[in-house]
Amino acid sequence: MAGTLFRSMFTNTLSVYTNTAKLRSLHTATVTYAARKGTREKARAKKVKVEVTKVGFIPHNQRGRDKGATKTNVSKHVDDTFKPMSKDNVYPLKYYRWVVYTAEDAVRAHQQTHHPTMYNVPDAYVFAQIEFNMAAAKKNRFMDSFTRLSLLPHLFPREEERSIMAFCKGSELIKEAMDAGASIAGGSDLIKKIQDGTIKLGDYDYVLAHPNVLTDLVPIRGLMKRRFPNVRAGTLDPNLKELVRKFSGGVQFRVLKDEHQENYGFVQVPVGRLNMDPKEVAENLEALLKDVQSARPKRDGLFITRCVLVSPPSPEKLKIDPFVYVDKTLAKEVQEDSDDEGEPVAQAATA
């Protein structure tokens, strides 16, 4: 009886142990297989070669352009003619057209905002912000940025000093040049001082000359380089007195073409101060617009697209109608005489 009981207990224990061993072996086999599979996959991934595509040299101003190619570029030319005219004095500006002022009214409005009770800058600068259509005469061509020097009829104090060297022969011409604002004027004596090193050309902002002394300047042409007086740069003229007045009291500015929108140009030029008569500021603006308009390409359509008057620190921008002073379109006679090969070259102000 005892032996039979012992044998049955031993048999049951052995069967349980055997089943447990079988279960463990199955479980561990699965884990081992999964571990081996993961290890093999990692080994295969390491063997895959990564192909590196070489990119050539990209200029700094061209980098990242492909990333932003999907972005829609908004034109900087502002046209609000589709907006309605406001019938009220107070209205949200973004829903209606800008009010167009005369130049004199715009200056008076800025004078009120700069009163001592408000901004308290009664002698602040008045700047003309002008926008351009830089399309050239040829199709799909655009004007480059250009520099000009305009002589305004009414001079006003500016925070800059200009030194001018004028070359001419004759005591009368030398006196006229000095009276007009030249820092130094002379002929052969002045040329000898430059050759000796007594006077340095780099100390002067502009170098002007009368045609009667042009042949005497040949020995120092190597020293002058690009500053050698010439008609194209506007630094050589028989009317030396007016030339000196232009470079001493004129306003120099540079019309910049937008880097991303080639048909858009912009410039900001001082045309006066608020303590001047508004009529004088308006006459300066007229002279500036006419001078800029003379640099327009020989094509139909607008060159000056918009003009506003600003006077910091006030953020107000008062719109002016520039076509009161200049023509909207180019005359047909001028268009017919235009040469496709010859683009208008702006007169550089640098001597």
C-alpha cells in the first residue's frame, strides 16, 4: 500500500516537472529567437551604405532659396485704387484709400504733430519716400541701383560737411569757385602740390574741374584714378560756379533695387525742415521729382509709382500725388527715338 502510494506520487511529480521543463524550454527558445532576429536586423542595417550626394559651391546670397521657393511673394508695389473712398473723417485706413495731400498741406500737418506740445521737434527733417518701377526698356530687363546728386532750390542745414577741390585756370574762375563753396581751387600750382604730396586728394569728398585745365591734369591721372573729372560723372563743366554749388549744397541719394523683387525700387531723400516755409519744401520736392524722373528708362508706363512725406519721429506717412510735378507716361516722340541697345545710365555723383 505504501509502495503503491509512493510510486504514484513520484510519477505525478515527474510528470509535472517534465511539463514545466517543456514549457520553459519553449519560452526561452522564443526569447532567444527574437533576440537573434533583432541582432541580425541591426547587423544588416549597418551593412547598408548611405549615399552622400555632393553639392557644389553655392553663393551666400543663393543659399536657402529652394526652401523658400514654395512661399508666395507679395508684391511691394502698393495699389489701393480698388478700395472705396471714405465718406467720413475717421475710418480704418486698411479698408479705404489713402488720402492724397498737396505737398504744402502735408508739411503743415507734420508741423502740427511736431509742435512743442506734442513731439516737440519743430525743426525736424522732411523726407520724401519715393517708390519706382525698375522695369527697363527691354522686356524682362530691369534697371540697376543708381546714385544721383540733385541741387534743390532752397538749401537747408544738414548734418554733414563736404570738402570740394576745384581745378581751373584764371583768377576769376578760382574766385568764383571759392565763393560758390569750394574748399580749395587752383590750376598748375595746385597740381604741383598734389605731385609733391603736400595736398592729398583723399582729404576731399569731390574733385571738380573746368575744361580749360583738363590737359594739365594728365600727369596726376594715375593718382586720381576714378576721381578724374569727366562729363559722364558730372564733375566736368564749363560753368564751374554752378557745378561747385551743386556738389556743395546738393542732396546725394541712391535708388536701391529690391533684391527679391527686381521691378521695385525705393529711396528716401531729405527735402527740407519743418521750420521752413511749406512752399519752399514743396518746391524742393518738385525739383527732386523732376531730377529723378529724368533718369527713367525709355518705355511706356509709370516710373515713379508712389510718393509719401514723412518726418521722424512721427510715424505718419502722408501721400503726395507726384504727377502734379512730373508726367505719368513718356512722350511718344521720346519712345520712338529710344534705342533698345542704349539703356539710360544714371549720373553717378561720386567724383
